[in-house]
Amino acid sequence: MSKIYHKRLVNADSMVKEAHKNKYAIGHFNINNLEWTKAILSAAQETKTPTIIATSEGAMKYMGGPGTVVGLVNGLLEELNITVPVALHLDHGQSVEMAKKCILAGYSSVMFDGSHFPYEENLAKTKEVIDFAKKYEVSVEAEIGSIGGEEDGVIGKGELGDPKQAGEMAKTGISMLAAGIGNIHGKYPEWWTTLSFETLEELQAAAKMPMVLHGGSGIPQDQVKKAISLGISKINVNTELQLAFRDATRKYIEEKKDLDDAGKGFDPRKLLAPGYKALVDTFKELTGWFGSQGKA
Ligand code: 13P
């Protein structure tokens, strides 16, 4: 017999609009498994933070598929009694078909990343996703320009967004717009110094809507705050959580706690506990910077 879920996912539209109006940013956190999902949802509830949890196509496939992700998230919303607004978002959906598949599985928000297509094709495909998403009240994120670096096989050259395209995309009915502004997925290389705030200002003047900062790991706090003041309303974080988890797990193993057989240090629930705590702490630190804590 099916179970009725009382705690519902919401789409990201009103979250990012509120954030845009009041100059803070919603954190988008990529998940990989149970520990990631539970840590983020628990920390969001504890800090009263509206939150977007996301899967790349790669993470979604790793976890089994969109149905597994939706089941996991809905189950935790219910059983952890999560009452803050939570959206489940497809990150960098590469095709219209993938966006539709996730919408039908129960995602409440999707990114259609058509930045690898010629611009006119990106625009047309984004509109197709919006037409479909509307029927299910699912929010849509589009991308112009591209984010530098590589994430889960999605590679971008880092072209800056074009203000004319930003203005056009803004009229399609998207809830949020991602653009290349000198941001890079993964660890920022040594030579990198700054986001292009000039580009962000031009894009915001043209689009006048919530914009998304991808590659949110490792950007200095003053730059994050400046970006928010210039119209960034959603910040995507993946690598920073992975590094925090790695460091905490490494410490546990280097201290040989996993070899404490008498104390069952090998129990995965013990082995993964320091990493879990590091995820919670990183969420709290970053959403503190973003200004989204206490906004639920
Ligand atoms: P980072 O891995 O650099 O935090 O980027 C995350 C991201 O932009 C997801 O879309």
C-alpha cells in the first residue's frame, strides 16, 4: 500500500524570488548518498534555512536513478519531520528528455543546461522544458555562457554570459538564470583571482531576476557577499562538501579508529559519522555567509 507523504517538496521559485528581493542567497547543495541528504536536511531544519538539494545526472545515476533520489528525499522529509522549504533540483540536466524524466519522477526543480548547444537551440530547448515543467509546477534554471572546469563529465570553457541572451532568457518563464561570470567548477586554480563583477552587473541589468552562482566552493567570502549584492540569489556548492567529508574521514582513519575492532570502529555508521558532522558544519558555515539562515 502506498504511503501518503505529508511533508512536500516545493519548487525553488518563491525561495529564490524572496532571496533576490531581500539580498541573500539560497544554498544549493549537491548530494551523493544517504549521509549527504540527511546531513543537509537536518542542518537546514536546525538552522531554519530554505534549501535546494540537487543531483547531477552522474550522482543521480550513482544513487540508482531519479526514483531512488525522490524516494530517499521524500522519506527523510517525512521521517525527520522537516518543515523548512526544500526543493529537489536536477543540476546541469543535459537534455530535454532528462529534465522531463526527473520532473515525472518527482523532482520539484530542474536545470536545463543547454550551454553546449548553439544559443538559439539552447533557447528553444529551454522553452520546451518550461512548457513541460509548468504543468507540474516545477521551477526551471537555464544557463548562458558556461561555467569553467568539469563537473561529473560536464565540461565548460568558461565563456562569459552575454547580456542580450540574459534578457531573452529572462522572458521565457525561468525562475533563475545561471551564467558564466568567471566561475569554475571544482577547486579554483592558483591563477584564478576573481569573479567578473562587471559581467554580473551587466547580466543583472538585462535579466533583472534571480541569478545563480555555480562553482560556489572556494570563493572568498567578500566576493560571495558582493555577488549576492549584485543579484546572485542561489549558490551551488558541491566540491566544498566533498573536501570536508574527505578531511574528516581521513582523520578518523589516520587515527586508526576504524581498526578498533573491540569498539566496532569499522561499523559504517561510526566510520561515516565524522564526515557526516563535517557536512553539517560546512552547511552551517556557508549558509551563514549566504544569509539564508532563519529565513524559513
Ligand atoms: P563546486 O563543485 O565548484 O562547488 O560547484 C558546484 C556546482 O556548481 C554545481 O552545479
